[in-house]
Amino acid sequence: MDVPDNEIIRRRKERKRDLTDESFLKIGLSEYEKYGECQKNLPGVIVINGMKSPDQILEEIILMLKE
């Protein structure tokens, strides 16, 4: 899912924090910023706009699977 960094941070700040969030904020965010963008260009990687509604995302995935 492709979701802008500022939206990821906003969502994580709004929900109840757990160990996964703590780890992401300490290590994961910097790793994502360093490697996340380049992963989109790897062969076999499919990028889906994570800002769409769940129904739109599901429809997009179903269309990709049919191809």
C-alpha cells in the first residue's frame, strides 16, 4: 500500500500505541524512508494507493489478479 509518510505517522499517532508502533517510530520509519521508495520499482512489486477507500482497493486488487 502506498500511503504518504505524513499520513502513516498521523494514523499511528491516533491509535493506541503498542510495541510495533514503538519499533516503527524508532527504527522502521528511517528504514522506510531509506528503502521504501525504491522498493516500488522492484520487479514483481505492485503498488496500490492506500488512500483509496477499502472498496476501491479491493476492486483494484481483484482487477490485478484477473490480469
